[in-house]
Amino acid sequence: MKRTVAAAVALLILYVYLALHSPNVFSVLVYDESKLTPPDVEPKLVDSIVKQKNGSGVNTVPVVIFGPFLEDKARNLTKLFPNSTTPWTILDKALDIYWRRIKATVENATVAFRDVAVAVANATGETCSELKKLVQGYTEARERARELLLATYGVAALGKAVDNKTEEFLKKYREYVAVYDVDVAVRLAAEEVYGVNASRLLANVTWRTWASEGAVENVTEAILSTALNKTLIQLAREVATVGVEKYVYVSTVNKAPPVLRPYLSYLVCNGDVDRAVELFRADLLRNITAQYPPPTLDTQKLASQLVYRGKYALAFVKATEDKPVIPLALGVPVSMAYIMDSFREIVTQDVSSIDKTTATSLLVVLLAVMGTLAAPLVIVSTVGLTYLAVLGFLEQISSFQGIYYLVVYMAAPVVFAIGVDYMLLMTSRYGEERATGKSKREAIDVVVKYARRAIAASAAVVATSLGSFALSTLPFMQSIGIGYIITTAFVVASVFVVFPAILYVLGDKIFWPRKKVVGHTGRSRLMAKAVDLALRRPLAVAAVALAATLVSFIFLTTTLKITTDPVVAMPETQHKKALEIATKYFSNITAISTTYVVMREPPPPQVLATVEGLPHYVNHTVEKIGDWYVINVRLSVEDTSDELLKVYQLLKPLKDQYGALIGGAASWKNVVFNEIYVRFWNFQVYVVIVAVFVILAVLLKSFLIPLRLIATVLMSIAWSLALEVLLFQELAGQPTYWLVPIILFAFLMAVGTDYDIFIIARIREELEKGLGEREAIKRAIVTTGPVITGAALILATAFSTLLLSQLTLLRQVGFTIAFAALVDAFVIRPLVVPALIVLAGKYNWLWVTGYSVKVINPELGGGRGPSPLD
């Protein structure tokens, strides 16, 4: 035992050293499966071809902008990344083109208008000048005519003179009027006083009409007749009546080009050409923009496709970095790189939170189960140090063995579940042996013997089941298998080296503050009643279990919906929300994943037609890289979408027909799905079952018990998976992530056999002590009941803490395994297991020794004797 203590001290020193390196493991985790993939895999071969091209280094990232103030955010985003495309940059370019064309049209028309306007203004200016002279002469003649009429008829009528001339005229008029009539008297007096011409000018004037406008016009015409003909006199009269400019406008308007007519009033008689041109330009601009309105977000097809109901907008940021730093207040980038970054943050946060919760929860459960303080603290501390040592060891080997993130994420539940279970069972068995009067050394020897028989078998099954992932051809899955083999090895080392040494050092102090060590007899009445029921009615119990399994299986085959998209399993982060918006509202233009079709020859039309007919197709390009022709197919689904499996199947015929290689997102999706999911259910699951059967058969010395054990585990799997589908899928609307059935099977096959192995080992002990079959079964289950029930609660607690994760995958795994552990502890173990053992009878212990078949005969006290089959 001293050697064991020394070995334990050395191991603890190693654990402490590794634990100090455990925080560094998160910086070496691999989240991208492609980085842990061999170079000869098809998509990786295509990647090597595509990477031969020397790209421009410009990366385009779709960015979803959330309202309100979409335009302000988009314009601020453009300020940070000037080469980016947003709905408003598209609109700005369209407006720029529009206004340049409008301006050119208006300027050209304005230049032509100005030329015509200047010509009209000049032409009408000359006319107006002549007419103004004519009107001026006419006006002066009218004034003279009016003066003549007043100086003659006016003076005669008033009988009053105003000056010497009119006084002389009045005197002569009075002389003549006595002899002649008034008109003759006026003309004679006017001729004598004002000259012979005055009589002529008054020839058409009479006493009755002299004060009328007609008299003025007659005299005016008489005055002008000496210089003008009647046509000009009439023209002068008309122009004087309406005005020169108006007369010219009226006479010109019908002759002027239509485009000038609205502005002719500004042009006639050397008018304001600039004003006319200004008005013409404004009117033309208004008319053109009314007939051909400027572009808007609604009228620009591409711009309108980048905006959804004023709530969301899509932009494309161009930058030289793979992941440009984009302020989330302006927009959320849509890229798997960003999603994986947020995923890593979630994983790191969840692991820390879940680990602390797991340790605390397990400590509380242990305190309740054991009723002591020292043992729970010792167990949790030992297991916690083991877990940290596992993380530190993984960090140390990361330089040559890639560590996939799921290894670390699932390591805590595994270490705490099986580690605490094993140590709890060993502590309980130690107390049981001490309670019977054995010495500390004797009790520890029994515990070690018990551990070698039961715990070794359980650990072997755990390592085989979880380690089976190492059979994958993909290194990242191999990493999971190797990681869990390492995890199990550390737990086994702690159980077989560290914990026995702790028991040896502490002895009965492990039960402090209890002073008396007691066994478990009489502490499981409910368990005893359940076992009695199973022993009395084994066939009914087995039938009910089988019926429940059959119903679960039918429910699963008709209801189960599997998703392969890890984004579905992620919480609603901003990046996930942006991805959902981009693929839902902007699917026709959001090319966020690329699939490659690589050929030696130029792609024929049939190939391109196949490409263009793919679901979620956005666009494609064809380029020659080295000796290869590469078709870059852009799709509007993320790199992890379930739809990529359909895309690959549609492209697959091109491989046989044209010798094409398929790479990119669809090819990676196909490789991962087939190498994990399909390979697991077509190959790995059978390897696990066979390996577990062989291990259990050898360790338990039985053919039938391993088969029964595997069958009961499969029952738990069916029941728990059916409940998970009912709760998560049917009620919560969350499809089952494709890794859940795989992880569920592997973990339950690993840890679900624990309690059965412990019970069978104890039954064999009781049989070997001479008890009958039914009594051995009852005593084994009832005696180990409280401890194993506590162990089941611990296992359920360890995995139920995964429900705290933000990832649907982990919540589903945590629920199913926790529920399965409880089902196993409270249904399978106390009811189904004893019922099946009773039904199998002596064939439980059927075994082959050498060339003969032997059977343990429970009715003979467990002694080995000839089989009835001999």
C-alpha cells in the first residue's frame, strides 16, 4: 500500500503540473473540421487547386443592417469602407448617372434655345425700333391735331381766347360767323390766322364732331398724310393703341417656334434673353423630371432588393482582411467566420459556467447521498483535479494532436460522471466492509478487488464506446475518440491509484463528521419492493418494457427530424439573426457559400445548366487555374446548411460523366456527414456493440448477460431519445441535431453499462457466497441501491448541467443522457434487469471454457458444475 501512496503522490504532482496548463487549452482548440482533415479528401484536393490562383486579396462580406435609421447606418458604414456596396451607394450612382444625363439634355436644349431666343430678340428689336418711331410720329401728330382743334373749335365754342393767337382767331371767327356757318367761319379764320394748311387739316371736321376722337384722328391723319400713306397711318394707329411690344408679340407669336412661345414676352424688342433662358431651363428640368422621375430605392431593382420593408438592409463590405472589424451598431456581418468566432466565445463561456455548476451540483448531490462532508469534498476535489489534468494534458499534446472543441466541451461531464460514480461506489463499499468488522487494510483490499472487477469492466466499456470515434478516417473525429480514451485513462488512474491511497491515508475519517461507519442494509425499501415486483411478475415487466421500446421506436421512425446545420444548434446571437435575415429576405443576392466544380476540360453547356439549376443558386463564374477549369458556384445558404447535401447529390453525376471534382461547402458537408453520421450507423455502431459484448463477455464470464445489458441500454436510448424528440422537436420546435443520436448512443453505451456491471458483479459475489438466484439478485440490487441510485443522480446531474449551455446540441445531449441515467436507475435496474435475469435463469451464466460449455448453477449456490448442455 505504501507503494500505492507513493505512486499516488507522484501522479498528483503530475496532475498539478498539468492543471496549471489547463487554461491554455482553449487557445489551441480547433473549431474548423477542415483543418483536421487529410489532404487526399476530395474537397481538400479542390481547395489545393483553387488556392493556386493569386487572388486580389479583396474579401467581400455581406452585412445586414437593422432598422431604424437604415440609411444613416449604411452611409456611416460606407465611410469606414468606401468601396462597399449598400442600397444607397447604388442609388447614389443611379442618381449621379440620372442627373448627368438630365443636365446634359437640359444644357444642350438650353444652348439651342438661347441661339433661337437671341435671334428672335434681335429681329424683334429692329422691328420695335421702327415701330416706336412710327408711333412717336403718330403720337406727335395727334398732339398737334388736338392742339389745332382746341385752338379753333375750342376757342370758338368757349368764346374765350388764351393767348394773342387765339384772341386774333376769335376776332376773325366772329367776323366770319356773321356771314358764314360755323364750320366755314372756323376754317376761314384758321386759315387766316394759323395758315392755309390749317384749313386743309380741318376739312373733315364739323361743329358737331370737333370734340370727338374721330375729329382728332381725322386731323392726325391729315397731318401724317403728307409723309405717310394710309397703310402706315393705320399701322401707326394700331400700334399706338396696343403698344409696340404687345403688337410685335402678337404679330410674332404664331410665327415663332413653339418652344419659344411661352418665353416670347421676355424676348421681343431686345428683351431679357437671360431671364427667358433661365425660365426655359427651369421649366424644361421640371417637365423632364416629371415625365422621367429620378431613381429611388423602389425603382432601382438592385437597390430595392437590398432593402426589406424598411426594417432590414443588406450591404457588401469590401476589405483586405478576412474578417474586417465592423461595428455592430452599424451592421452585422454574415459569414461563417464571424459565426464561429461567436461560437468560440459561447463555448468558452459555457465551459467555464458549466464546469463550476457541475462541480457544485455534484458536491450537493454527494452531500445528500452520503450524509457526510469529507467524502464529497475529497471526491469532487480529486475528480476536479483529474479534469484539469486532462485539459492540461490535451494542451500539451496539441502540437502534434489536434484537439477538436467537442473533446473539451464533453470532457467535464464524462470525467465528473464516471469519476464521481466510481469513487462513490468505492467509498460506499469501503464503508460497507468496515461496517462488517473488517480492518482498514482488508476493506481497502476488497474495494480494490471490487474496482478491478466492476470498475475496470465499466471503464473498458467507456473507453471502447467513446474511443470508437478514433476509427473514423477524419482526424477531427479521431481527436474525439483519442480525447475520450485519454479522459478515461486519467479517470482510471485516479480511481486505481489516487483514490485507494486517499482511502488508506484518511481511513474512516473519509466519513467525517460521522463517527460511526454503517452499511446500507435496510436503506432501500422502495428498491426492494420494485425488485420483488420484478421477481414475481418478470414476464409482465419485460412485456411492458418491450412495448414501451416498440412505441418509442415507432414514434422515432415517424417523427424524428434530423438537422445537420450547427447554426440551428447555436443560440440567437446577432450573427445568427443576421444570417437568418440574409437567407430569408435576401436569398436571391446573398452569395454566402461557394461550391466548386473542377474539370480538366472547358465545362460544356450541360454542366453549366446543371449548375444554374441548383437550389439557392445565385451566380457562377468559370476560370482556368493551372490545368483545371474551375466553376465557382455561389449559393445563398451558409456553409453548414442542410441544403448543401442536396446540392452535392445533384452535382455528383458530373463526377462519373465528366470526371469532375466537387469541392467547397457542399463537398465538405457531404464528407463530414457521410464520414460521421452515415459511417457511424453503418459501421461504427456495430463495432461498438461487438466490442462491448466481447469485453463484457470476457469480464463477466457470460454470453447472455452482455446481450441483455446491451438490450437494456438500447431501451434507455430509445426511451430518452423519444422523449427528447417530443419535448425539443414537437413542443419547442427545435429539430434534433444529427450528432445527438450518435453522442447519445456512444455515451449511454459507455456510461449506461456502469450500474448494470456493478449489479452483476455484486450478484456474482452473492452467488459465489452461496445465495440462491432470486435472493442474490434482491440483495445485490437492494444493497447497492442507495449508492447506485446516488451514482445515477450524480450522472444525471453531471449531464443535466449541459442544459445550461446556450447550444441546442449540448442541451439535447444533456437532457437525453440525464433522463436515460434516471430511467436506468429507477426503472431499468430495479425492474427490467431482475425480470430479464429471472427469465433467462441459468443461461445468464452460460460460458465457454476450453472446448466445453460451462454454466454457473445458482440453485447450487453458484458453484461451477457441468452444464445440462454437456
